[in-house]
Amino acid sequence: YESGSFEITDDAVMKILWVFTADIPKNSRDVNRLRVFIDNYFNPSPWRRSVNKSLNAAYKIRSGSIIEFIPGKDKTLAVRHIAGSDCTAEMDELISDSDSMFYKITHMNKWIGYACIISSQLPDGEQAAIIDVINFQDERMSLSSEMFEVLLDNMAKDLKEQRFRYILIPEDKGMLTNRNCGDIYRKYGNSPRVTLYPESDLSLDDILRQHKGFHSLYAQELLIVRDIMADIQPELF
């Protein structure tokens, strides 16, 4: 402590985190307060993200609000418009497209929404997964940044073996979901941007003829929300 200011060293921070996380509180209110405290007062780093992820998981479990993202394509996706409260009832081409992927969103084993993803190659040759929509049935729900991070973690795990490089979202938040998603664009609004067709022989019309019904492909620019290859850690032996 000097001249009215002080500096917290990395060692001190680790000791504080150890005290706070050695015995995670038993109720969701205290877990949430601890989660917010760490999120607000410590700079992002691998160990901070790991601690925060554990606290987020504990909060969801103890507050009874477990959201799961289940990958797969099956016949039930034909009625995804009910779970997503959207206009995709007659859009089976999204399901039959060989480059599309889906995640069912469930809460306490109830189907409450879905995420649709379309894969595409960027002009530089990198493979990208574009989140086309994340729609929900309940008008009271919002797409929080915490929920979005769970989806990104699931996607990164599923896609890394297929050599995907990026996960992208449209630059316009009105294209991503039928619910509020302000938290996501406040977090990722200044992320690096890419386009599918800058000065290339492949025009927008060519892309849309190949992948009918995916409105994210109309986006002028797409935001990089995850670099999958950068997240891959070497195995320890």
C-alpha cells in the first residue's frame, strides 16, 4: 500500500480465488454473487475462465436452471418451429442440407428451442460454422452470454476434429435470434469480421442457390466469436 493505492499481485489473486472457491457456497444466490464478483474484478486469463466456468455450472445446477444443447439431426426437427416459435414449418431444406447442423435446446428435459448452423468455406480456405439462428419458444427468455458460451463450448468440442477454424454469427443481432441477445453483441460486437464473398468468383446468388433458406448468408459481414484451433490445447503425457 503506497500513496493511497495498492497493487494486487498474481500470487495474492490466486490465494483469494483459492479461499473463495475451496468451498463453493450451498445456495445459488451466494454462488451468483461470487460469480459476478470474479467476473467484474479480475482480468480474463485461462485460470480465471476456468474458475468462472465452474461457478457458472454450480449456479445453474443450484438454481435449477440447467440448459443443455443436444446435437443431432432427426425427424423431430420437422416440428422445430414449435420449440423455436418461428416460421420454419415449411423449410425442410434446412434439415436436408448436407452442410447444416442442429442443436436442440432443452431445459429440465423439455425441448424449448434450437440452434441451426450452416458450414461454409471462407475465401481464404478456412472452414467456418455459421450460427444461422438460435430460437426459443418462451417469449420471456433471452439469449444470455452465459448460455451462448455453453453452445460455443459444445460446438468447438464437436467441430475441432473436423478441422473447422471459426464459429461465426451475423453482424446484425436481429438475424441471430427471436429473443433478446444484447449481452452477446455487447461482448462480441467489436470482434474481427469476415465476409463470405469478397472479390471472389463465388457470388451471393451462387451461395444461396447451394444453401436455400439460411438467412445468415445474407449478412454483409460475420463476427468471429470463436477461433476453434486457438482453443485446442496440446495433450499432456
